[in-house]
Amino acid sequence: MLEFTWPYIFLALPLPLIIYKLLARAPRQDAALYVPFFSVLSRLQSDNENMTSGRLLNLICCTLIWILVVLASSRPQWLGDPVQLPSTGRDLMLSVDISGSMEAQDMVVGNRQASRIDVVKAVVGDFVERREGDRLGLILFAAHAYIQAPLTFDRKTVGTLLAEAEIGIIEESATAIGDAIGLGVIHLRTRPENSRVLILLTDGVNNAGAVSPEQAGQLARTENIKIYTIGIGADQVVQRTFFGARAINPSAELDEAVLTQIAEATGGRYFRARNVNDLVDIYEELDRLETVEQDEQTYRPTRVLFYWPLGSALLISFLLALFSTPWLSLAGKARIQDSDETDDDSITTGSNA
């Protein structure tokens, strides 16, 4: 549907006519022109007719330019059909660890070893796709925490940003769990209560950052933000060496006590993901989070159109100025002079004959 943001601008359409009628005309002074030859006189008469038609064309062009400028000033825009935004849902902030330890290949997909980060991208990406009706945000952290996507209904963009996250884009030698929680609290505390949820996934212990996980958890509890923590990593991996096979624990540094404390203090839960199936089950359980009613919202996609009449007015003005330049008149006079000289030459030749 076509709509004008400022329709009252159209009241200015008759303004040039009003000014023309109210202001007094400047006195006109005509100079007499004497010509001795009838041919020149007739040529001037035809030029006068062309001048009259030129004035009419200028008037039409100027009128059209004024109408287009007024139309552009009214700011026309095209409104699309109303789009209903989801009326229920959560504000979910996903905080994902991308420190160097997430490259550990202790996960098995099919019969193939896979890194923790690759499994997280696949499982969390599928979780993001299912969360229709939620506002989702994404935080990536290692030695520092950064907001990768603010809270948005655009699940596709959040999933794309998660899939494009690579180990090494943040200093990967440490893990700042407290900073990641604190950054999530900053972006969630302005949202409606009882809908603020932070899901934090990590495979290590907090050893960097300005805020400890306990302090950040206490701040989240004060702001009524529920935190679900997920510890990822296998408990045992068989490593083959020159001296034979031996079992190691690749998740020895995982601080489950702190993750459990943070989750329980905020009303959430701690989950342990030792393999792909565990991680899938955890996110399926998180997928069943209770929804909270929110205000209904609708929006209509808007496309502004003012540049079309404005561009047309500029184009007509340019063409009008181009064809009114003095060099065109000089070119016309030069053609007339050439014609006169040709006529004189033909007369002289006829006399000599």
C-alpha cells in the first residue's frame, strides 16, 4: 500500500501560482529592431514562434519539476503486508567456548573422530533452528568474551555466525567463563523478567577475565537470569603410544563444581555431555523450556520511494539547463550566419551570370 509520511506537503503545490499572482511584475522594456530585408524579418518571425513554444516547454518542465519535488518531500513509501511477530518465547543467550581445548577430537560421529567444536556447531545449530519464537543471541569466548550476535528473532543469522566461528579468532590460550556470563547478564537484564535464560557451554576452567564465575553467577541471580551450564568432553580416551595403549581423561580440567554451583544458584541446571548423544539429549531437554507470554507485536516491511520523484526532478532540471545553455544559441546563430553567407554567394553568382 502506498503511503505518504507527510501528506500536508501537498498544500504547497499551488505556491508558485500564488506567488506569480500576488507579486507585481517587473517592468518590461522592449527595444525596437529595424531590419532592411524581408528575408531576415521572416526569419525573426519564425524565431519568435520558436521562442514562444520554448517558453511553453520551459513552463511545463518547471511545473513538472515542482510537482516531483513536492511529491518527494511528502516522503512516499510502500508498506507491505503486516507480519505477526511471535507472541511467546524466551530471551536465550548462547555462550559458546571456542578456546584451544575445543579442538580436542574426543567425540565420535558415526565411526569417525570429531572435534568438540564441530559437534557443538552441529548440535547447537540444530537447536537454534528449532527455537522459533525466541530471541536468540550468541556470545563467543576464550581468553576474552565477545558478543557475536545480539538478541534477535533472526535464527538463521545466529546459526550462520555460530557455524563460521573458528578456533583462534579470539586468543585461545585461556578461558574467561566469568566474563562470558557477565556479558550475557548485560544483554539480558533489560529483557522482561522470567524470560531471561543464558546457556553456557565450556570444556575447561576459568583462568582468565576480570570477573570470577561465582561473582558473575551472583550478578545473574540478582537480575533473575537463569543459567544452564553444559560441560563438554569425554571422560576417557584411549591413546596409543610407543609403549602401548593407555587411557587418559581429556576433561580433567573441567570445573564441574563451579558450573554446578552457578546453575543451581540461578535456578538452572548443570548438564554433562560426554558424547554426541548426551549433547543432543541436553539440547532437546533445553528445547522444552517453558514459554512466557510477551506482548504481541506486528510490523510492516517498509520501502521508501522518495528518491524516484527526486531523481526524476533532478534529471529534468539537468536536461532543461543543458538545452538552455548559451552555447546552443551561439551554435544556432552560427548556422544562421552560414545560411546568410550561402545566400549571398548564390546571389553574387547569379548576378555574374
